[in-house]
Amino acid sequence: MENDINNQQELLAKNLAYYRKASGLTQLELAEKFNYSDKSVSKWERGEGFPDIFVLKSLADFYGISVDDFYQSEHKAVKVSQSRKRKQTYLKLLSIGLGWLVVVLTFFFLQIFIGDKYAFKPWLTFIYGTLITAIILLVWEFIYHNRFLRMLAASGIVWTTALSLYLTFYVVMNLPLPLIFVVAIPLQILEITWYLFRRSKKK
């Protein structure tokens, strides 16, 4: 009996953290919405204390789920408001913009100090920029728990990595390696298969 209670409390703590992250909120942002401190939210998610039933009901309504869903191992989709969707989009665009700012600055630095003196060509940094973009998107989709977009971002990483390696070997060492793209194909198939498996398991 005691083990069952502990398991339910552990599941509640994990789900409180899951649904907060899925809604795109930090602990502080959630705390401010419900007039609690971020330390309280942190304790909830660590299982060191729990909100009362009235707060749980408010949280459930906020996420568009039922209170019982906090005690289920299968997660439901969070109904994100339009304002929060816009915020998520702005954060992604800002992150990508900062990433490309670093890429452009790196390109100009290499262009000035390296130019065409060496085998490595500065324009390759733009190719690496596409890989950086895919990585940034993957990180955000892990935060927002969007499996489909996570799959697309992971696929982007597979192919931009293959492209980056191919062009680097070709430009720097004059060594074309088309087999790199052949290796990327099973990785892509594995990624799609894993996405479909997780999707069917959730259903």
C-alpha cells in the first residue's frame, strides 16, 4: 500500500514537471501565474511537497487536462494558447538568429585571417550553420515535447551532418565520399521508425 502511494506521488511529481515543460513555461513563470514561489513549484516537481486538490484542478484546467491525468503514465497533449505558441515561435527564431549571427561573424573572421590561403574555405561555415539550426530546433522540440517536429529536426541533423562532412572532405582533402549519404539513409529510416513506434505506443 505504501509503495503504491509512493509510486503515485512520484508519478505526480514527474507529470507536474512534464506538463509545465510541455506548456513552454519555466518554474518561475508557472509560479507567477498561480501566485506561488518558484521554490514551491520546484518542490512539487521533486516530490518534496504537493499542491492541494484545488491547485491541481487549476493546473489541470490550465493545461487542458483532467486531475486524473496527473496520475497517468501516458501523457496527453497540452492545449497551448495562441499567445504561448507565439512565444515559443519567437524563442525559436531568436535562438536561430543568434546562432546565425555567430556563423556570420565566424565567416568574416575566417575570411579576413584565412581567406584562400588554406584548404579550408570560410564559406563552409554557412553549411555548418544549417547543422546548428537543426540542433537548436531539436533542443526546443525536446523542451516543448513535440514528437513530430522533433523527428523533423533530428532528420535535419542527419542530413546536414552528412552534407557538412561530405563538403569538408571534398573541399579540404579533395576526397569525395558519396557513401556518407548512403549511411544517412538507414539513420533516417531508424528515426522515422522510432517516431512511428513512439506514436503507436502512445495511442
